[in-house]
Amino acid sequence: MGGFTYKIGGGLESAGATIKILSSGEENKAVISAGASYYPWAKKKYGLDIGAGYNFKKATIITGWDVLQKWSPSCKVLGLLIVNFRF
């Protein structure tokens, strides 16, 4: 699954594109994820993350920890907030 990623409160350098492998593709179910991200405006351009979230009917929301970027999950609200929309 692909989508957008943004660290809450991080500014433009925290925005990027992400791809994820999810534990389930079923709708209305909690999931765990692993993925890679690209941050075009950041000094460190790449990230690898693990996370947990929820699959809705048309979107998935995941919060997680990026092991390369080392953003704290307690920073501001949730660390990383990944929203993927399905079309």
C-alpha cells in the first residue's frame, strides 16, 4: 500500500511518500505495518518504519516509529501519522 506520511508538528521537511506492508488487507481491522518512506525536503531523505493502526473502508491510518529518522513517537501527538487512501 502506498500513501503520504507526515510527522505532526514537523513542518515541510516531515512530509513524504511511503509504501507499507500490512498484516491484513481486511477492512475495519487493526493492523501492524512495516515500510519505507522518502522525504524529499528533509536532510535525511529515507526512512524505515514499523507501526500499528487501523484499516477503514477507504483509508488506513498508522502511527509508528521510523528507525532511520529517529523521530520520537511521543514527539507532539503521535510521531508519524501515515494516511493511505485507496481508490
